[in-house]
Amino acid sequence: MSRIPNLDNLKKGFQAPPIDGSLSVPQIYDWHLIHNVHYPVFLYQSEDGGAKKDVVLTYGHVVPAAHEAGRYISRATGVSIDPSVKLKPVIAVMSASDSITLFTTLLGMMRSGILVYLISPRNSPVAVAHLLSAKQVHHLVVSAEPHVQQLAHEAVEELKKNKNIKVDMLPMPRFEDLYHCTPADVSSEGPSDFDPLPKRSDTLSEPMYIVHSSGSTAFPKPVAYTSRMQLQLCRSVATSAFDWCGEVFAVHGLPMFHLAGLGSMTNIIAVGNILAVFPPVFPTVIPTPESTFRGAIDSGATLVFAMPSNIESWTKDATKVDSLRLMKAVIFGAAPIQDSVGAHLVHVGVRMYNLYGLSEAGCISEFLGSDWKYFSLNPVCKDAVRFKSLDDGTYEIIVLNTPNYEIALSNCVYDGHDAYATKDIAEPHPTRKGLWRIVGRLDDQIMLSTGEKTNPGPLESILRGHPMVKDSLMFGRGHFQNGILVAPKDEYKFDHQDKEKLNAFRDAIWYVGVFDMLPDVISNKYGRPMVERMNAYAPRHSRLSKEMILVEDPKRPFQFSAKGFPRRAPVLAEYDADIEALYAEVEATSVPDSNVPEDWTLESAFDFVKQLVHGTMRIKVTAEQNFFLYGCDSLQATWIRSALMKALHAAKVLPSDIELPGNIVYDYPTLNALARCVMTVVSAKSGSTIRASNEQDLLAYVERYVGEFFKEVESQDTSTGPLSNGTTDPVQDVVLLTGSTGSLGTGLLAQLVATDAVAKIYAFNRPSSSSKKTVDRQRELLKLRGYDKGIATSSKVVYVDATMTVDGIAIGDKTVEDEIRSSVTHIIHNAWRVDWKMSLDTFQDCVESVVGLAKLALSSPHHKAPKLLFVSSIGVLRNHRSGTVLEQPITDPKTAFGQGYSESKWVAESILYAIQERTRLRPVIVRIGQVSGSVNGAWNQSDWVPAIVKTSLTLGCFPILKGVCSWLGVQGMAGALVDARDCQYTTLHLLHHRPMPWGVLAQVCADEFGVALVPYGEWFAKLKTAMEEELDVTRRQTLPAGMLLEFLGANLQKQDVEGEETFGMGDISVDKMVEVSQTLREAKSLGPEDVRQWLSFWKSTGFL
């Protein structure tokens, strides 16, 4: 639920900008920086060491970041940002990056006067090459996803080989490069100063960006948008009767390279709505139906834009429909939605609206009109739209280029104007004049339910070249994927209901080359793939699977026109029942190109999954490569899930009435992970509950990495050292600290700098291509968290931007690597991804970093290997049930089950314990507990404690409990970890040994806000009742604990005992840590003043 501080006051103070043409869109953003600096632009949820945290980016954040983006692209390409330079080359951007980073980059390029050319990464390589060639592009900015990189390389090679055109590929900036902080560490205000781009005088006719059509011809066409057209989009939403200001608009599933995504850039500046998006992380969050829905709900959105395919998926879940009913608007576009779905949602009270627009002519429909299926014309373009009769009760929509309305592309002259004939067929409402709906395409373009479009002509033409094919017609309107209806040549016709012959024919036309037609069976001796030639030509969303090939019934032959072409509409209408039956069959039973194992073992499951995934994706991935980083899309994920389900049903290990989770491929995105998941189902004989991991999974992880580790180091004498002679051990400590820019990392850096025994600190962070140095980012983050920013420039600190791998550190400079290896005495490994939803396999790189740092430590030339302190988590004890947990290894992996984050920490611990037994490495594993405020009281306001505080203020009462809170502030936590760097113990627990009674927190809050103290059960009941009401967004914002009902409800089952941890995991010993750390021994118990400091901080941010 959204918790935007002071939203009501911000709405009242929002100043609408001039959209009359006196300012361009980039200039309006600069205008907002002056007039609406604190007004929100983006809202997303970050997960940084605790519960979800709402992060708000204001104009004060976004505009300076955009200026930084303009300079970044200018430096990378050498293109001048001097306003006096008028002719500039076109710079193309092909990115699957998160919405915020791409949005900011595009805005910065426009602001600097660079003409940006957006290319969809869903195109084929030949289509990308065509688009680059069409605008003579020589610079291509590419995001880091492997499948986007591969697509770019193939397109660039195509141009170099066939047209001798050289295109330079440049890296897309990351969020950290532009905003100079991590997504979780955004300050409440933007930078106080920044280096603005030179002022420009944009003209209304000046092109601002280029998009491309969806492929209504053989290749997509570039479409340029001028400043005037951008302002038309602003006015299109500003004319709506709906009050958009302050509304949270969820656009998680909207690609920013699409016109609809770019439209959001113009909408927000005109009317003041706020965009809820996925967090700006890498890898980018995959927009599945589940993730987009959860994003909308968690953000407290009042409006949501979704593709019809997502809405259709949500409709299957009654609880999701209940949530949609609370929305002020559920908006869909770019494709039709099934009538039955739309009618049902409207019937149960969901406020549905459709939008109609196109790249070539802008937004045609009114925003939030009066009907869910039909649309009325937008007032901005109303006078420029014509309906050309097709003499059958339908009309083609034509948009004129007039003095008052500009279009991006014209393809005809109509009523004396240059015009764009859309080829969209519209039908008027039978009784309500002025309402229209789209019912088809003149050029037969297929609109899928995903919003993607397929132009069937060129693809059908390719298949028509097969020696056995007379003709074919593609279909798929309103469905998730395409299919094709094929008419065999007369000599190859057969009974289409004969499954054996059908499958043989599908195999035959899949290939072309040497083939033979036998009387009853078609030989399988074929050469180069034929349908795959179509797939190579087509965008990914238009590709076919073998199961979606339907064959003509000899009793219902194709109807042909006088010119010899199949009559598309009549033929497809005649086969409508067959087509719908095929979709139902494929959804239920599809197993593309895979042989189901007879004997289910981990090895056979892996082989099955490997064949299935490779056959579906048409590329090969290794056992540990993430499918989605190598191009797997939602359609392919659906095929893989469907095939798995059929195989498990057929093997009778999954009951026929139980389905696999819709997100199973997203949750287990590697061959190894998916195979292990399959074996979990096989072993359990049920799919009702599918755990993220089992005991064998975790043990296998440990065994694999430990085995590989000792294979590599067995030739070295790692038990006693030294590895080289004549090297003197350092007198003072030299520390390698990973993750110095995180919350705890900042505290650790400050503590190490203040420690006299530490001579040097290598602050190790991910590489950044930003011109802003890591030292400058570190300075800003120290200030944000209440530390002296001068710590960042201490002579002790050396910043190292590099990656950690299973082999060690990858700096790219052997001199620096050797210097670190020969001088480091301590390694504090603090960097770790925080994501509570992801499976163990997602943390593979984190686990490998532990192995790599162990190798680094053992490669030291000193007799004594550097101490490796690993910051673990008490989350590894999440399933501990009774008794005191001592500071010692946990050998039972079941204690960490249920969360990929805690499982990964357990695996890392176990790897270090195993390495310790056979080498001279002596690691220190510290399991840390709840972190409270920083030195200035700053505490993540999305954590569960501030959520309870704010909710209690709304409910008018605060829960009282008998338990205690063993929380420790960032400074105390960092100090204790530094104290433990030379510890001889292997395992420690870091929690406060003098816990604060919960009652202290409760009493201070009660006194501060004048609320009553009530038993926890009564407080929870009030919260639950409040959440069952139909809440508007403002009310929901005041009840942030409502998103924690499951967690808070679990506490009801616990016995509230005086002296025991509140909301905790039972009795956890800290005896050894107290012995080791003077900081912890001397740490005062948290008290009323600490609570008041937290409250003061939350008030200062507007949270309270």
C-alpha cells in the first residue's frame, strides 16, 4: 500500500504547467523542478534488509538524474550538447532496463537535444538491422541483459556484413549511475546542486524521439514525434473530466519503449498523477500477471493499466477481482479483451476502460470514457478523425494532419489533407452515437491479447514456399499466441483428424529440403528448418510452436478470391470452432519437442527440462543460466509450464485436478532449479504445495561448490602456508570491505576509518559507468545517514569498483589485484542481494562470491591467511522451534527452509565451514539480527516496526506486549562486527544483549500521539476489521501494517512471555559475541530517547 508522505498537501500545492506550446516537454520537467520540486513522479517498493520499503522519486530526484543522463550519453557517443550545434546524429536505444532508468535516460537525451531512437528488443535481428539502417544510426545504446546484447550483436553484424555499416554499441546507464545512490537508499530530497545541461530553445516542429510501428509492413517503420505531438499527448489527458492529480497509476506491465509507455512521460507532467513501477534493479523484474498485480496492490494504486492477457489471468482469481473492484479505473489497450471477461468484470463492479491509440497518430480515444468496450473520440483530435465507410456497417479510421492536430506519419490524402489511414476497422455502438469499437484490421494484422501485433502476410509467404504447402492463414486475435491454418497441396491432403498423419505433416512442413511422402506416413528425413525460418524472421511474440499448426479439412477447403488469394475472414470464421478447440488443447496438453521420462530421477528430470527449454527457446542455456536473461518471454514460459504440467499429469505424480503454480518458471529460472522443483513434485506425489527447496537441494549446493573448490586448490598447500616465501606479514590491518554504500556498509566504513589499528580499507562495490565517482556517492550516503561525509575522503580508503566471481575478484587490473592479494589482512563480506521473494537459485552469484573471496584469502602470500568475516543472518534460524540456539554451526538445512535469502545464507555458511576444515582459512560467521535506526535515528519506514507505529496512530490504539526487543542500531552493529574481525570463534550471533521491553516503545508512542494501550489481540482485530472495509487510497496509506497481516497474525499464535523476544525466533545466545565485542558489552539498552529519535525522523520525512 502506498505511503507517500504529505500526499494531500502535495496535491493541494501542485502547480499545473503551461502546455500551450510555450515550453517543450523537457523544458516542462525543468519547470517542475522549480515549481513542484517535492512532488512525486515515481513510486516503487524496495527490499533492503527488511520488509518492503516504499521509495518515492520526486521531480527533485528525476530532473537532475535526467541531466546526468544527457551528459552520460554525450560523453559515451561524443555527440555535442552545445545548443548551437543543430545537426546531430540519431542515437538508438534498445533496452529491457527498468522503467525508471530508461525513462530518465530518454528524458536526458531529449533535454540535451539528442534525437533518441527507441527500438524494441522484441524485434528479430534482421528487423533491428533494418531499423538502424533506415535512420543511418552509428551509435546503439544497449542494456545489459544477455538476450538484448545478443540481439544487438547479431543486428550489428548483419549491417556490417551486408551493408558495410559500422554501429558502435554502448552500455545503457544504470540507476546508480544517474541517481548516485542505490534503489533502496534514495534520500527524501533530491541533490541540493547538480550540473545542469545548457539551456535550449526547442521549437514545436523539432523531432524529440523516434519510435517504430509494430510491423504493419514487412518491417516496422520509424515514426518521429515532434515537440508539438508530445504536447498533444499532454492535452489528451488534461482534457479528461477525471481528476488525475495525486492518483497512483500502476504501469508495471507497460514497456517504456512503446508509445503507451512514452505517453506516461507526458501524462504525469500535465495532470500530476504518480507512476507506480517496478524497482530499478538488475536483473529487471519480469512483468508476469502475478508480479504486475502484486505491484499494483502493494503500491496502493488507484488506477492500473494492464494488457488484456494480464486482466484475463487476474479474472480467474476471485480475490484479485475483489481488489480490482476497489480501483477507480482498470484501463486496458493495445489489444482486444475477451467479451466474456470484460462483461463479467463490469458486472461485478470493476470500473473498466479501454484506450485506443497508435504510434503514427497519437491517442485517439477519450481517457476514461463512458463504456468499457466502446470509446469516444478525444477532444484534442476529434476534428481530425474521419470514419470511411466500408459499405458493410463498419468503417476505417483515418486521422488527418491539420493545423490543430499533427500526425507522425501520412500514407494517403483524405478530405484535402495529408492523412494516416489506420487500417483499423471500427464499428459504431448500435444505440449510443459517438461510441466506437475496433473489430479488426484491413491489412489482417493480428492483435494478440498481450498487446503485441503480428503482420501475417510476410510470414505466410515464407511458409507458402514449402513444396507441400498450397497456402496458409495465421490466426490469434485476442489470444496469447499465434497459430496457423495450413492448406496442403492436393497430393498431400489427408484426414485432418488423423493425429498420426497430422503430427507427421507438422514435422514435414517444419523443415524443407530432402523429403518424401509415403502412403500413410511422411518421412522424417528433412533438412533445414522451414517454420523456423519464419520464426527467425518474425518478432518473438509472433513465432509459432509446432502444436499451433492447424491443417485444412478436405471437406472444408479454403475459399479463394478471383486473384487466387485465400479469403481470410470467411475461412477463419468457418474454422473458428477448430481454432478455439486447438487453443484449449494446447493449453491443457502441450509438450513441445520433449520426451516424457518413464523413470523419474533427477538426471532424467534434468534431461527432460533441458530438452523442453531448449526446444521452446530455440537457444541453449547452461544448467545455471537464468532463462529470462537469455530471452525467455512470457509466452515461452507459459509453454514450458504447460508441458511440465502435462508430463507430471501423465506420470500420475501430479493429480489431474491440480495445476502447477503460474509463476513456476519465473521462480525456478534455471535448468537445475526447474529440474529439482520437478523432482520435489515427483517425490511428494502432489502439487498442492511446492517448496522452494528441500534438504537435498541445499546439501547439493554445498557439495557442488565445495567439491569444485577443492578440485582447484588441491595442488596448493592451503593448510599451513605460506604460499610464497620471503613475505613479511603486515603490521597493521588492511581490510577489504564489500558493499560499502549499503546501509550497514556505510556504518562499517565509518567504524573502520575510526579504528586506529586499520591502516587501509579497500571499499569494494559494483562497477559503475557513471562519471560520478564512487567516493562522491559514498559522501552523499554518509551524510544521508547522519555520518560525517568527510569519512568518504579519508586517506585510508581506496575505492575499488569490480565484480566478485566464483574465482575471486575481477578488477581488470592485475597490478591492483596483486596489491590487494598481497596486502589484505581481513575481508568483511557484507554485500548480499536482499529479495525475500526469490528462490535459492537467484542468489547463485552471491553464494559464488563467498567461494571467490575464500580463494582470494587462501592466495595470500602471508603465513596467516586473511580473516574472512561473513555477515550472515539470524534468518538461517527461521524454523528453529525450541531451546536456546548456541553460537555454532547449524547442520540441519531445514532450519533455513522457506525463503531463498535465508537458504542462500545457510549454504554460504556451510561452504565456509567445509573450507575451514581442510585449509588454513579461519572464517568468522556473524548472524545479525534486527537493525534499528542509524546515528541520526533514520530507520527504514517500510520496516514492520514503523508500519505498526503509523497504523496505531490511525487505529487510535497501540498494542501492548510483554516481550522484549533485542534490536541494535547501525552504529552498534557496525562496531561489533569490526570488533569481531580477529575473533577465534567461528560462529557468533549479533543481537542486543540488553533488550528493550516492548512496553517502552508502546508507552512513548501512546504518550506522543495520545492513543490508548490495548492487548495485542484487540489491536490486531481492529486492524483486520479496518482492512476488510472498502478503503480508498488515502485511508490505505494510513494503515501500512495492513500489508503485514500474515506476519502479524502469526504472532497471535505465539505465547506472549515476559522477557522473550517479541516477534522473534526464541532464545538466541549471544554470549560469545558479548565476550568478543567491547562495543556490544558497552552498548546501552535502547530506551525512550531512542524511540523519540525514531519518531522524530519519521515525522521529518512526512511518514508520521
